[in-house]
Amino acid sequence: MTWTDSDPTAVLVFLAFGYLCGTIAFGLILTKLFGLGDLRSIGSGNIGATNVLRTGNKKAAAMTLAGDLLKATIPILIAWRWGAPAAAAAGFGAFLGHLFPVWLGFRGGKGVATYIGVLLGFAPVGVLVFAAVWIGMAKLFRYSSLAALTATLVVPIAYLLLGNPMAAALTAALTVLVYVKHIPNIRRLLNGTEGRIGSKG
């Protein structure tokens, strides 16, 4: 199926639906429910699971990770009834919602968990590719950000090689946004000041 095979109304509806789902800030909600304070004033100020983990509450961090993942997967699975373009729009919308939530002044997370959620809902083989690359890079260099950046770069190429151009196009667009949101991390990697996995402080 190509983009022209889908009802444009369904694509727009699911783009909006996905966006609204993506704006649910699980990190903020859960840290408040657990009595951990305002996540935006903790650590990096990011609303994702990595920053939730800095509170020391592993349960809240795990729940945030699951929420940020599923808020992309669920809209995609619902949208599949209207075809692949609608499902892709739902995933893209959810990703945009996580990165740029209207309720938080368009200041959202960095998108890695939600990226994986898109892979899971749209073309699950991408999750295996992402995981393999992430684990390999993390073991070699011990930089979580570098592992994620490399994995998001490889996934669209893998989809293209596997003959899924729509998944390749979707994830390529997501990858560009991931890189934009990780500009501070990229600068620290280049300067040698990025924190390594397992390092303290």
C-alpha cells in the first residue's frame, strides 16, 4: 500500500489522534503520583524514563518507559484498520506529541522510547534491529545516547533493505527528529563530556 491508497481524512484524523496520545506526559504524571516532585526540576529536566530513574524510583521509571512506548503503539494498532498510511500517521503524530506536547509549551522528551513504540506497532522487526544495535554500541562505548543515535540511524536502512519503504520513510523522519532533540548530547559526545552508562554523577 502507498500513501495514495489511503483515505486522506483517515490519515489526518489519526495524525491528530496520535499527537494527542503522544502528549500524555507519563514521566510528569507518575513522579507526581509517587510523590517525587516536579520532574522538570530534577536532573536534566527531561520528562522521559531516564530522568525519572534519577529520582531513584525504578518502578516509576519502568512505568514511564512502558507508557511512553505504548502511547505510540496503541494508536498505530487502532489505525491499522484504515490501512498502513493511517497507521504511519498515527505513529508520526504520537512521536511529535511526545517531543512537542502542546500542554507543556512544546517542550517534551527526546523520543527514544516512543520511537521504539512506533517500531513495535508499525513493523516489529525494527525493534530487534534497534535492540541489537543499541546493545552492541552500548557494550562497545558505554554511551546510551550514542547507542540510541546509532540504532535510530540503522533502523530505516534495515527497513529499506527488507523491502518496506513506508517503514523506512517513517523511521527516517523520526530519526531526523531524534537527532535534533539530541543535539546537546551530540555536542557532549564530540567534546568528550557525555556521561557513560554506569558512571556516577
